[in-house]
Amino acid sequence: MALVNIHFLNLQNNYLFADIAKKVNAFKVMHPKADIISLGIGDVTQPLCPAVIEAMHRASDEMASVQGFHGYGPEQGYDFLRKAILKNDFLPRGVHLDVDEIFINDGAKSDTGNFQELLHWDNFIGVTDPIYPVYIDSNVMIGRCGTFEDGRWSRVVYMPCNAENNFVPEIPKGRHMDVIYLCYPNNPTGTVITKDELRKWVNYALKNDALILYDAAYQAYIQDDDIPHSIYEIRGARKCAIEFRSYSKTAGFTGIRCGYTVVPKDVSVADFEGERFPLNQLWLRRQCTKFNGTSYISQRAAEAIYTPEGKQQVKATIDYYMQNAHLMLKTLRSLGYEVYGGEHAPYIWMKTPGNTGSWKFFEELLYGANVVCTPGVGFGPSGEGYVRFTAFGTHEQTEEALRRIEYWTKQTF
Ligand SMILES: *Cc1c(COP(=O)(O)O)cnc(C)c1O
């Protein structure tokens, strides 16, 4: 008899974006003519830049000849891309890494979900709350999170981030954590972390022999040089942290699929006897067994982001989205809303007026202004009473959505 992995049955059924789609569809059935603008899902809208497109054309042409054909590549990625990463993403920020510490992947979602496979099932995990749902769900699948009650898993430490603490999570006293997920710039709140704050986490991890899984998928949106782009800008992080990067939001690769994970050789985990095991070797072993590499064409596309033209074109698209973010911040503030994020990230995190529940506000905005947002509570219990807007729309959509929100707000409140 084939038995089910019972941990999968513990997953909370509702996938946030499926729930949103259901509610939007219900609205459409009743209002078939309504023109809905979505500032909900975190997908990008602008096309790939010319440097990337040209690199992909060249790579496909190479594949057409016997000499240029590329079959299976190295599981950990081609050296041309790994070297470009070291030279462009880390060296300019004073971070020295080795080529063997970079693992190219098909996007950060898979690796943020898969990495926990290397860790014993009864590690206690800590997450900032609200968070990207993949971190918790992938741990639930392996049975690490305990039971679900009142919106919380029993074996997960939640560190609230809200307006009261200015979205700076506190390290909880008296609650032990073995593995900590941090995401900066943050999805969903759009907030960032200072070097001093990040240093506290690195020091905690070093002192308590904990592991930090650091998701830097949005680092390209940081506008201020003093804000850390990588956790390895903090001394000691190469002993306790793994970092995930993605080209999805950086360069519109959501449909191309390429990113990378940094696993420094100095990070190790222990067994019960105290023997240490470097995660770099374990991850290499895991990838060689379960992953056959990212496509050659995608890796050539990613390499093109680091050319002078590529850099400039990618920055132009990021500036485009950040113009949306600035307009959203300005307009929503002028209407009296409390808004956060949006300065170094493509997300605006908004407090609902009068403590309205996230889902209730979502529906009011949908029915009143025909604009879709994402209910904050879908990202964790501390997201209740907030909603997320993305700056990934076109200028036209964003301006129109803001006009509608303005009209609706003035009529309603
Ligand atoms: C979008 C996103 C990712 C990247 O996903 P890909 O699989 O690389 O497309 C990773 N982490 C967070 C927090 C994200 O929002």
C-alpha cells in the first residue's frame, strides 16, 4: 500500500492567490463589464531588456550546430555566470566569495523551499511575520512545524513586524531558534534592514549556532548604498548564513527562470555527537542528485545582465517600477492612509483604515474601486489589518488605479 506523506495533509488548503482569484471571479460574474486593475500578484509586467534578448538569440543559434550545442551542463551552473556574479554582485560590495560557493538555480522559490531538506526535522524555525509563505509551507511538508492553531504553527517562532515596532523584528527572549528566515528588502512589507540590525541577527546566529536563510530576491531595488545588499556584508555571516538571489524581480526573469544560492564553505551544521558537516558539500550532493542544471540559454541571458548595456537597461526597468512606487506612496499618503515600504522595494504595505480586517478591506476596494490588492493576513497573523500593493503594474494601470482609489476614498471615508 502506498501511504501518503501525512505532513502534506497538514498544509493549510488556501493558497492565497487562489483565494483572491476566486473572490475576483465572483465579482466578475456579478459585474461582467467592470474593468478590474490588479495591484495584487507579485509578477512583473515589463519585457526583457534588449541585452538579454540578444544573448538568448545568440545562445539559441549556438545550440543549432554540433560545435555549439550544449546538453547537460554542470549541476551547479556554468562558470561564466558564476564568475560574473562574483565580480558584479559581490566584489563591488567588498564581499569575497569563491566560485564553488555559488549554485545557479531555476529561481529562488525552489531553493528557498528545498534547502530545509538538509536540516534535521526537529530544528525550530523562526520567521519574521508577515512573510513569503514558501518558507513555512516547505517546512510543514517535512513535518517540522507542529500543529496549526489560531493562524500559527506550534513549532514556529513568529517575530512580528508591524507599525508599532517600525517593522524591525525583535529577537525573542527565551525562545530558542535553530534556523531563521530573513527576507530583505521584504516581501510583503517592502521594508529594509540596516547594517546594525542585520549584525544583531548574525551575532545571534554565531552565538547560538543557528543558521540564517537570507532571501535577497529584491536587493536590486535598494536605492541607498548604506543598506546591505547581501548578508555577507556583515562580518561573520559566511559562517552562519545562506543567501538566495533571483533574477525574477531584478530583470524580469519570472518566465525565464534563473537565480542562485550562495552556500559558503564555512557554514556547517552538527549531528547529535557534535560532528560538523559543511552545508556546501551537502548542497552540492543534493543538487547533483535532484537537479540537472538551469538551461544554457537562461544562464547566457543572466550573464547579459552584467554587461554595461544590460546593467543600464535593467536599472531603467527598476526605475520604472520605482516611479510607480513613489507615486503610490505619495497619493496614498495624501489621502490619509498609513503606508510603508516602497522606497527600496516594489511593494507598498498599507494599514487599512479603522482597523478593518485585511479581507474585508480587500473586498471593499474591489467592489468600490475595482482595484485588487493582496490581503496582508495571507502572509501571516501580523499581516492582519494591512494590505499589499505592488508597483509592478504599468504606469497607466498604476495611475488609473490610484485615481479610482482617490475617488472611492473621498466618497467613502
Ligand atoms: C519572487 C520572490 C522570489 C523569487 O522567486 P523565483 O522563483 O526566483 O521567481 C523569492 N523570494 C521572494 C520573497 C519573492 O517574492
